[in-house]
Amino acid sequence: MLLREHGILAGEIWQPVIAIRYRRDRFIEPLSGSRVSLDADIAAVAVNPTFVSAADLTPVGSAVIEVKGMSDELPMAMRSLLHVGARKGSFSKFLAVYNHATATQ
């Protein structure tokens, strides 16, 4: 999505808005050989005061699991994640952090 559609960029000149940081752990699921990445502790670590006057720098409360393999299905060993709320979809770390950091504005 375009940042302007979310009210993040107002002008034509690009400037840093927010710096994000997260922890990435990588695994190999042994039965399928799928590569798994877990991104957690996703949070803003700095903001540009021109765009964000007050910011919540705590983690967003979501994590991202990315599975790359030969199938569109989750490996059998990981399917229990669906029972605890995991869902397939796109996730913008930047947009999630921006919305979280600016929720008090």
C-alpha cells in the first residue's frame, strides 16, 4: 500500500519516519525441510518528530512467522499454530509499528 493512503507521507520529499527493530530467529523444520523465520519483539526504536510527536516504543504485540518450502501448506509439525490464532496473510512491520507507535496521537 502507498504510505500516503495511510496519512504517513504528506510531501514529495522522502524523509525517515520511523526506525524499527525486531528479533529474527531462523529454523529448519526437519520433516519437510522448510525454512522458518520468526520475527518477534517488533518495535519502534526512533521516530522523526516532524511526523510523530509522541510515540509508544513498546513492541506491537504481534509476531511474524514466515515459512518457505515446497508446499503452500504449513508443515504438519507446525499446523497446531492455526489453533492458537496463526493465520496466512501479508504483514507490514512498518505499518504495524507506525500504527502502534502513533495510537496515542
